[in-house]
Amino acid sequence: MLRAVIWICVMGLCICRPSVNQLDTEGAQVRSEAIRRLLEVFGMEDPPAALARGHKQPPQYMLDLYNTIADVDGVTKDPTLLEGNTVRSFFNKLHSDQIEFLFNLSTVAKSEKILTAELHLFKLRPQASLTFNRHHFCQVSVYQVLDSSKKNVSRGNKLLSSRLVPIHSSGWEVFTITQAVSITKITLSESFSVPSLCKFSSIIKNVFYISKAHSWMSDEGSHLGLLVSVRTLAGLQMDLKTVRFASGRNHHQSKQPMLVLFTDDGRRAASLEITPKGSDDSPVGPSLPFPSLPLSATARRSARSLDYDESGEKMPCQRLPLYVDFEEIGWSGWIVSPRGYNAYHCKGSCPFPLGQNMRPTNHATVQSIINALKLTKGIQTPCCVPDKLFSINLLYFDDDENVVLKQYDDMVAGSCGCH
């Protein structure tokens, strides 16, 4: 009889106890869900494909821009330095003897607001035999190609940018070509009367249609590329050997022509920042949901003891390290910089009375008083949470091997307080 009871108990334990395979499966599911939610935070559905690190190098311009706006951990130095929250670089897809360029913008979402588009060209020094040219300046003009049959002539194409460039100079030349990429909006003067507005409505409609049709973002078929013309001050076409620009085919990768696009994707994080008096308030929004998991008794005891240190003493509210390592997550193959960052987290108790060093809000102070006086049942002490959040910057390769610099709000706990 005793043997039977022991056998039943052992079998019961075997049945109730989860197998190693079940635990591994559940762990894999949790990890997969966690990575998916982390991608959502970074505005992605899937991580870009990993690249062979030695095969592709980011443009020096993008590295310099990243180092200008971010510190070694990727934290934004000054939020006003970057226009919008996204910068992309595109390399020329067209290899031609003429100075013409074509860029693939398919990775830019239609919903993104185009702020600025720049064409970056590296000007080479004139060949030694042409050094003593009587001209000192030339007129460099950038055209948007509107007709594929006129790709090698400036006439009939749209002038985007034009300026004087020293013939004997060498280095990067930047031309603003935003008109070609974004939709140009027609703004009507308020002085128009209703009859005059009706009279010219058909003309205005046609102008807007032409402008919209020539925008690469609104009509991919209109993207026929860019043409660069180099002329003397008298308007004569110059020899391409005199004024030369580096091409991706014949020159070093660091001097490739590229299009740089500054955009804003409209994804402003729901800020948790509680700002001091006199500063702007940040909007508060819902946080990302996460599947709830049942807590064991040990976990519940651990959750209750979070405000205590190893010696059992109550720990005051403070900021502690929380390093996010992109290599451990499996993202080091496509992220250029940073390799990881310190997000920090807030931990500790908010005992009565709350001192100013705990950065309490007025609401937290009142809650602490009510809790101490036990005036109302069920009122807990205030919580130790982030009260200032900073943005970080990510420099990475997308699926088309374009380099992207993106700024993400509310990613680092700058300080903690009792709220």
C-alpha cells in the first residue's frame, strides 16, 4: 500500500512538473516577444540584415554628424542640433560619364515629413596640365531631370540649386535640392478676394499638380535623377577635366557622391518627464503593453524587497545603472554606434518626510503625508520613478545598406524622484 502511495506521488510530481523542453519553449517565446517590443520602441518591424563589418563603411559625414550630436553612449548632447529626428544617406545608383545621379529612396516612408535634402559632391583638384586655367570660378548648377530624353542637357529640366565654386579648390560641395524630393505647397495670400480666387482656381490647381508630379516622394515615376552642369561665368560649358567631381566608380568610397535626407517621422515618444517650474511640459501617453506573467511566491517576496539593500537597510530613491548591450541582444551586425548605452533605472523607497533631494512633486508630498497619518486606507507611499528622460541616437545600416542616423526620445533616465 505504501509503495502504491509513493508511486502515485512520484507520478504526480512528474506530471505536474514542466519539462525542460517546455521551459525552453516558454523562454524562447518570451525572448521573441521582448525583442519584438524592443523593435517597436525603435520604430522597426524587423531588424535590418547584418552586414560584414569590413565590407561596408559608413560615410564620414554621417560619423561626424553622429559625434556632433551624441556623446560616447549615444545620448543627445543638445536636442536643437538636429533638424527632425532622422537623417539618411543614399549613394548614387547611376554610373555614367556625365555628372548625373540617381538615388533609391524606397526606404523612406510616405508618412515622413521631408525637411531638407542635400546633394554632397566631392570636388577634385584640376589635373596638373590644366592647373594654369585663366578661369578662377565656375558656375555649378544642379537640375532635376524631368524628361528622360533630355538627361544630358540642362534646358527643359528643373533648376534646383546654383552657385559659384572656385576652380582650384578641393573638398565637399553641398547643394540643397529639397524641391525635388518634397511636395511644394502653394500658399495663397489672404488678400485674395473670393471672386479672384475662383477666377484663378484652375490655374492654381494646375500649378500644384505640376509641382506634386515632380516630387520624388509623391510620384516614384518622376524620379529620373539629377544632372549637374558646370559653366564659365560667361555661360559656356566647361571641360569636365577642368572641374571634376569624384564618382563611386573611379574614386575612393569615402568620396562617393551622396544624397543626405533630413526627415521627421512624427514618432515622438510619450514622455514621462516631470519638468521643473518654468519649463515646457511633455505630453504623457500610454506605455507599450507587455504580456503579464504569474509571479511565484519567491518573486513576490523579491518585489516587496526591492527598496532594501543587501544589509536589509531601506534604500532611498536613487538612479542606478542599467546597461543595454546591443551585442547581447544580437543587433551588433547592423548598428554602427553606439555598441550599447546606459538606460539607468530608478530604485529605492520614498519614506516620510520627503526631502527636496528626492525631487518630490506636490502630489507625491501630499500622498506621503496622507500615508503617514493613515487618513485613508490603501494609500501607499510614493514611487521612485524617472522624472527626467533623455534621448539617444542610433547610427545603423538599413536593409539597402544606406546609413541612417535616428534620434529616439525618452530612452535614458536622467534623474529619479518620488512621484
